[in-house]
Amino acid sequence: VPFVWMFATSLREPVESFTLPPKWIPTEFVIENYVRATTLMPFLKFFWNSFKISATVTLGQLITCSMGAFAFARLQFRGKDLLFIILLSSLMIPSQVTIIPIFILVRKLGLANTHSSIILPSLISIFGVFLLRQFFLTIPKELEEAAIIDGADTFTIYSRIILPLAGPGLSTLAILCFNYHWNEFFRPLIFLNSYEKMTLPLGLVMIQGYFATTSVSVIMAGVSLSLIPVLLAFLLAQRYLIEGITLTGLKG
């Protein structure tokens, strides 16, 4: 229902959005709302910035989180359970608490007002490690033991046995990670101050405030365009997403 209302609002005159009773179908389809949404801001530039950050972070988390999850799920080392508990406890710390130390560190590294200031701190996700660890535990250990008998080393087991079987779990993490960083507003607002480096969520806010437009239809048109990559990612990997969430936490 919210999606239908959003698309309907983006195609009608703004005044129709406030009529009572509400009208679901526009009396007149106003395509110009989408034209205004893309001309009031450099839409393609902001779109590329958001895609660049989201795709890079997603790829980085798939690598780092899968390695960490493999270590906690398959390897044996002293203090593993205690270290995993400490790792999970960090999920209780709000991001607003750590944003000031991260900002100071980023500034001292000379990365302020760059996309790297957003990408680098996000390359590791505690939630991603936890999600993939639970999924790796569902993979039968007999496959790993058979590979060891055949002479496979640890990295071979990780790359040629665990990862190919963990497609649903990796797809789930990829969709959740991409969706989160595509829509992220808090950190880009703090770390980025150059107009040409801003992301799409910042641009949508600028349409509403900085450019002094009160047209809710134009705003909804911009939001509709910004949802296209997320919807495509979900539709293409919907089966893996459902399978990954269903199987995560079930031991095989």
C-alpha cells in the first residue's frame, strides 16, 4: 500500500494528494514530476555516488564477513566463543555513540569529504559475520572432512566448498547490505560536504528544503526513481533471500 501510494502521488498534481477522501488513481498523469525531480538536482551524479558506495561496501562485506564467519563456524582456536560473544555485544552500541571517534579518525587520516570515509568503516559488519556464521553451521561437516582427506587446505575448503554452498546466505547479506547503504543518510550527511560527492538520499532532502520546492509529487517522483536499484536487487535475488533467512540458524 505505501508503494502504491508513493507511485500514485508521483504521477499527479500535488493538490490531489491532500483531497478527502484520498484518490488512489490520479485524474491526470503528470510525467513532468519525474522531469523536475531529475533536473532540480544532478540525479545521475548522485545516483552514481550512491551506487559506487553501496556496491563497494557490499562487495567488501561479502569478503570480510564470509572470512570471519568461516573462522567462527569451522576453525578451532582458543577463546573463540568468548571472542564471538564480545563481537556480538558490540551490536548493542548505537552508531551515534561511535560516530565522533570515527569522524576524528577519518579526519586525521585525510579522508574527510571523500567516499572512502563512508566505505572503509563499513567494510566489516558484525551482523554480517553473525548471519553467515549461522548459515555456515548448516553446511554438513562431512563435506569438509572429505575435502581434508583429499588434501585440501583451509583456504581451499573456504573458497571451493563453503562459499559455493553459501549462495543463499551471501545473497541475503548482499541485499540487506546494499539496501541499508543505498538508503543511508546519517553518515553521508556528516562526512560529505561537497555538492558533487553527495549521495541520492542527501539529494532528495535538498529537493525538499534547499531548492524550496513544496511539491510532494516531485519528492515522491525522486523517491520512486531512487527505489529502482533496490527493487531490482530484491526481485532478482528474492528466492535466495527467502532461502537464506529460512535456513540461517538451522544445523544440517
